[in-house]
Amino acid sequence: MRTTEVATLRRRVGHLEDEAEIARRLAAFSDQGPGGRQRIYRFIAAEQENFPIAALCRVCRVARSSFYAWVKK
């Protein structure tokens, strides 16, 4: 395997590990607010310091534009 292939695979593994951690944190996330999409948006807002918003939205299956619209409200 070439060095570039190894580097690409390591980056991909890192992304997958991040996505798995996001899913674990989402499953454990609890707050006192209403559920549904609002809960997911609050989770993304709480975790945006730890992970890229694009990754959070992808794992939570919400559009980034929807999250940003929620933030503006």
C-alpha cells in the first residue's frame, strides 16, 4: 500500500470513530427540553465545540441549513 493510501484510510477511520462517538453521545444525551428535532438541535449546539457541525448533522440526519435556521430563531 502506498503512503497516500494509508493516510487516506487513517483519515477515514478517524471520521468513522468520530461518527461512532457522536452516536454514543446522542444516545446518552438528556436534557429537560422537548424531544424530537428540538432535542437533536440542542444536542448539536452542545457538541459543536467537540465535532464539526457537518459531522453532527450527518450522524443526526438533519440538514445543516435546518440546524442553522433553528439557531437563528
